[in-house]
Amino acid sequence: MNLPKPIEKPKGIQFQGFITIADFETYFLKKGIKRYPKFNRKKVWGDTDNQKLKESIFDNDFKNPVVLVPTKDSINRAIERGNEGDEEFFKNAYESGKNEFLTLIGGNRGEAIEKIIELNDEKHNKEFRRQQMPIIVTEALTRHEIHRKFQKDLCGVQPNRQEQRNSIWVGEDCESDWVRKMSKDYSEFITAKNCIKADTIRMKDDEFVANLLYHSTYQVFGSINGNPRDDNIDYLYEGNSTRETRSSTKKKLEFLKRIYNSHELPKNNYNFYQGLIVICQYMEDENLTWYDRGSAKELFNKYTLWFDKKCQSNKIYRVGRNKKKMLFERLILNYTSTTGSLVEMKKLLNSFTEEMVKEKVLKLDMSDRLATPEEHIALLQERLVGDEVWIRQNGKVGGKWFAPLSEMPEFTKLDYSEVKNNRADYPVDHIQPKDEDDEAHEIDNMEITTESYNNWKRNRIPNYSKFSLDEIV
């Protein structure tokens, strides 16, 4: 057979060819191989897979090479190029000499071979070590080159979309790095069997965080502008454009973590948790926070009852322009992709959240003080009559009263000392929201209210302006 002469040393490669398992153990396993979790599917293989690889090696069918990157050489290259980010990255992989190599491709195969050697007795290992395997050792690489090479290699396998987008690297602290960090930091509840249950085998934990980032950016779970969700998430990764929405994503992760830590959660479908994510977004939009330490548990219990009751109800919802008929169970299955279903679900979930404010499970976040102590005293003096002060307890917002006016007048008169010394119970309200009025911090735009009314009004624009004392009396 007439065959071409092989290239002894392809560009960018230190070594390429077949070696014995014994040499793989001596020159690589014993010198330390670091699995790169962004690329190498996280310990996917079990005993059955290891046995299949062993049989493949003995049958001389193992042809797909393990690809390794020399960590120390890559550290030196980073130093030569003055790239401190690459230097830190490879030093973390090197672990002070513990790992001389970083797996680019074939992490499971490498670890399986190590496991087979560990389980074999000496007689079986003698034969096993004589067998051959393919391996490639690259020259020193940068982080950008590692991501590019992995992405090119994906053409030959069947990765899912998250595994593909993990190879998108466009610079320091890019989306693929940030998402990986978040899924690691919040893995306790993301991977928990009694919570999200996003397994790490095919990077579903990273995918969960990527979907949260997508929702924080576009306020939807499904397609947008005619483009599928996965394409849009890829666009976010490639554009490196989520700096402004990462904080919102982290708030959602903290929200879910707090609920998870409040008590043991039952196993529920993913749509159940998407509803909680919509609630969290509404809390963020309306500047709401927990009422007290037990609020997370209380909200989850009430939400579970609400969700189950809706699922059992025979109520018909009219969805979209065509007013399509849907039960709640159909609605939650569709609202990840259908705009009409999403709008209807948001209405229902926002209404539920409003009830949580009235039931003192949630409240307006007052961590950012609305008035200085001097302004607070001035506001009290404006409506002081003897030893009592007038404060607002009711109002009309968006054409709707907080409570029927016949049952609750707009203003009530309370003891001056009680109001003065209990700012949490009687907070200052910006009548025109701060983000709607450039002069919102002016005292002419402030008044003291009851906590319940202030929690209900929040940053919405009311149907009134500030009353003088004469107008109230």
C-alpha cells in the first residue's frame, strides 16, 4: 500500500502518537493531570464505561487521543507575554507542581485508565500496561488558544449546547468563566436532589445559571425576536455583554438559596422553580425584600399551596391575541416559549407577590434610607397638630385605592412621639418615585406614611400630589 510519510511534529504539538499504558502512567499520571471542569464532562464515566474502555484498549480500538497541555510551560509563556491572567490560571492548575498537565480533551479516558490500574491486581496490570493508547501533548498555550482548540474539536463529538458555549472565551471574566464560577458557588442547591436537581454530568448546573442570566437580560425563558433561547444565550456569551445583568442573576441565586436553606424542599418540576424566578424578578423590580427571618419559608409554603391549587383548578385562561383556552397546567408548560402564556403567568405571579406584601411576608426594601434625620423632623413638623401628626395611610395608584376610601381615610392622626421614634413602622415615601423625578429627593416630594401603605405603593406613580396641612384638615 502506498501511504504518505507522516509529519513527525505537527505545528503546536510537542508529541503525538501511541504510547504504552505503562509510559502513560510514568510520564503523565504520576506527574499529575488536572481535569479542566469547563470542558471535560464532570466524571461522567462509571464502572461499566471503564470496563468498555478496557476492552477497547485490548481490542486495539482506542484511537481517539487524550490531549494534554503542559502547565509549567504555559506559565512560563504567560510570564514572557506579560499576561497575568493566564499566569494565574495556569498556576492554579499547576498547584505548586502537583499537576504538570491540564486535560484539554479526554479527561474521562485518562481517569478511567488510572482507575483500571488501581483496581487490577499485579498480574492483570502487567498485561494492561503493555497495551497502547494515543496521546497528544501540545506546546504551551494561552487560555484563548485552549478555548479555541476545544471548540474546534467539538465538531467531532456530540456535545450539548452548554458544553459548546463553555468553550466561548472572549477575555477576562467573560460569560463562560462567570457562569462556571456561579454554578460552583451555588452548587449546594443547584445540584441538590430535593431542589433544582441540575446534574453536573452534562454541565446542566452551568446551563441553569446561563438560563438565569438569560432571564435577567431579556425577562423571558424561551425564544425572543424569533430566535431560539439557546441561540440567544450563545449570543450573550459571544458578545460578553451581561455585566449589567449579572447582579440581577446573583440576586436570583441568593433568593433561591435562601428558600432552599429555609427548609427541605420537595421535588418539583422545573416550571415550579421558574415561577419562583419570576417572583424574584418582580421583587427586584418593585424594590421588595423579606419581611423577617422566617419569610423565605413562609413564602415557599404559600407559593406551594398556591401553585398546587392552581394546578387542580378547572379555571380556563384566555391567552394571547387569539384568546386561546388553557388550564393552568397547560399554561405553565407553555409560558417558557409562548409570549401570551408568559404574559398571563406574570400577571398571576405578580398578583400572588402583591398578596405576600399585604400578608407581611414581603416588604419595601428600606435599606436605602429615603430621608435624612433632619428631613424626617421637618416632615413631622409640617403636619403637626398639638401632640399629634397627620400621616398618609391610604392612596390611589393607577386608578386603584390601597383600601376602599369608605373604610380607610387617606390620612390618620397619630401620637407624634410614636411616629418619630418608629421610622420602620412609619417610613418616608417619595411621592413621585426617585427614578421618575429629578427632584424626588426634595422635601416637597416626601411625606410620612404607614408601613403597609408604603409597601403597597412602592415606586409606583400615584394619582395625587403632596397635600398641605390645611388641605388635610
